[in-house]
Amino acid sequence: MKKFIYIFFLLILFSCAEEKEVDDSRYFHIKGRFKNVDEGELVSLFLKKPDANVLVDSSRFDKEGKFVLKGLNDNKEFYILKTNSSDYEIILILDTAETINVSGNIINLLSSYNVNGSRDSKYIQELEQHLYKTTTTIDSLGTIFKQYYQTPQVDLIKPTLDSIFHITTTLQREYSDNFIDKQKGSLASLIAVSQYITPKDPIYDKAKDSEVFFKIDKALMIRYNYSLHVQQMNTFCKRLRKDIERDKLKSNKLTVGMKAPEISSFRPNGSKISLDSIRTRYTLISFWASWSTVSKQENYNINKNYWTYFHKFDVLQISLDKDKEAWKNEIDSSQLHWFHACDFNQWNSKAVVDYKIKTLPANFLIDPQGIIVAKNIFGDDLQTTINKIIK
């Protein structure tokens, strides 16, 4: 009897050991090594959810900067790797039973970290580090501009800075477009479509680039409809489609060939200005703001065409600024020598509401009778349209 009980006990232990071994094989593992970290410093892994981050595992760096973390999941999910000594959080996409290696220098973690063993996590690394190069270039342009601001040289250097900014942002957009075209079926595409060039300027605007969002949503819902992040994107896209349809119904009076709504506002000096009072020839009605980097970039293009076709068309710019001094300073520093108006109500401005402006910049070209002949023409399209319409 005792022998039977002993054998039965061994069988239970063996069974538990086998079960534990099977369970452990389903864990994903992260093996890392960072430079310039203190021994004993905490490193943590969080499951990234739309509304909160949930702690999965934590460890401490050894004297060589090594650490090991693990977790259990049933499907691919987003995770965040955090340390105490770096503000940057590494975003990972981890699958069941995956083993990945992460390395980097804690001093400049964003630009130095490297991931191996996870294709989707590698995609995010490439996206983040490419954007970092872009934003670093843009930050350096801002530093140079500040050095020359309120000096005689600013008018000479600003066109060059604007040109470099335009090239830099264009290359970033081309990179992102190429990535999404190739990897729209990867969860990493959610990161690509949500990146920002500046804190106020996304690479993809939900109104202008709705088709990009729809393309990603369609691809991801086929493969990852279990993901809360994909479900959140799907809900966003459904709402965006409704907004687009609603705006189409509301914007009938603003199609080409229709009369442009009257505008009444205030000049920089505080006096009143109206569209009817200045409409004696073709007029470009341009909506912008001094805080919008993309708007300021387009101002350079408007300025070039304005002086090229001087005396052939006017420009009336409607600003969505709240800060009057910032608005006036940008007009002066960028030498925007045309009509300006602002009522400081921002998105609640009557002109903004009447013209159904949802994003900046936006514009309407009207003829001397106030009829809209073109809308939202930017870059080279502006010059092409002016050449074609204005003789």
C-alpha cells in the first residue's frame, strides 16, 4: 500500500513537471543588454492597452547591463519596455513563444536601440529611428532660425530653411507611404499612421489622408480583429467615414462653380475687412495659423507665386490664431504682404465654420465675381492652376 502511494505521488509530480514545461514553452522571452545602466536598476515590461498599460514582468540589470523578461499571451500584442533612467519607451510587438534580443545605450536609447527576433518589433524600430532623424533635422532648423530671428539676416536665411524643411518633410512622408504600402498588414502600420513630425503636425491627417487609414484598417481587421488597438482603429475609421459623408452633404455650396460665402473679420491693425470689399480680381482665400508648421511651409509657396504673378491675383488669409502677437509676428517675419484677417475664435470662427475647414492649410481660389474656380491647391498645383486660369 505504501509503495502504491509512493508511485502515485511520483506520477503526480511528474505530471505537474510536464505541465509546467508545456506552459513555459508558450512564454515569450526578452533578453536584453543596455550600456551605461546602473546595476540593480529596474526594467519593466507592460502590456499596452488603448486605455492603460498593465505590468507583465520586471527585472533588474546585472553588472553587465543584462536582463531577462518573459510573458504569456495567446496572440500578437503591443508591449512597452521601460527603464528608470530613460524617458524613451521601446514599443514591441510580441507573439506567443517568441524570443527576442534587445540592446542599446541608455544615454541615447531611441537612436541606439536594436531589436532582433521579432519582425514587427524591428519594423517599429525602423519607423521610430527614421522619424528621429527627421525631427532632429527640423529641430536644428528651428535652432538656426532662433539665432537669426530679429536680425537683418533672417530674411536671407528663411527661404533656405523653409526649403530644407519642405524637402525633409516630403522625404519623411515618402518613407512612411512606402512603409505602409509594403507593411499595411503588420500591426506596426498602426505606429506608422500615428506618428507626428512636430507635436502639432501629424504625418497623416485624418481628413486629407483618410484613404490611408481605411487601407490599414481593412488589412488589419482581416488578420488581427481580436486586437483592441485594431478594433479602436476600426471604430475610428467608421466614424471618419460618417464624418466624410456628412461633410460632403454640407459642402455642396462650396464646390467649384458655386458662390463663395462672404467673410467679415478684422485686420492686424484692428480695422474691419470683408471679402466683398477687396474682391476686385482673382483672390486666393487661404486658411492658416502661425502655430501650424505645414501652413507656414505653404505660405512660402504662396509668397513665391504671389510675387511671380503680382497684380494678377490677391490673397486673403484667414488665421485661426488665438495669440494676436504671434500672428502679427509671423506675418512680419515671413513678409506676407497681402490681406490678413482674424477674429481669434480659432475653429469657431464664422469663416472657418462657413467654409467647413477641418484641417490646415486650406484654400479657395475665387474669380472677380466671387465664384469658386478651384479649392485646396497646394505646392506646384497652385502655380499650375494660376497659369491655367489667370491670363
